[in-house]
Amino acid sequence: MPNYKDPTVFGHRPTDPNFDKICEPGQATPFSGIYQCTSCTFEVVSTQGHPLPPTKTCTAHSTSWKCKHGLVRWRLVAAAIHVSGNA
């Protein structure tokens, strides 16, 4: 899970259904942000429109990551909010 110093920069959206969607490996990223493997909790950053990592099994994430060796499915855990006019 992401670490942060200033809690005022993050919003809490407990009813936002976009955090409940399960994504397949290699599919286009629906929202920019941090995605977590539903099998082992490994996290990746992905940008909207770009493919999520194509890894099919947890063992391919990283040789040093402790995982359950299951199928990879990605779930959004922290969304990046893009504000018009910001660089």
C-alpha cells in the first residue's frame, strides 16, 4: 500500500465502484494509479490507457516477493487524480 506523509493530499472514497473492478493482465488501465495483485498484494503503477502488466502468475512479479503463486488479477488501490491545468 502506498506510504505518504501528508494525509490531506489523499481523498477517501469508500463507495466508489472503480476500486472494486478486477482487471485482467495486459488490459488497458482504466484509471491511472496503483494497482494491487489480488492474489499476492504485489503493487504496480500504471497509467490510464496503457496496458497493465501482462504477468499471468504471481511468481513472475519478482523473485524476492512473497506471494501465493496464484493467478494475477489487478485491482485499483490508489487512483491518481488529474486536475486540468496542472503540469
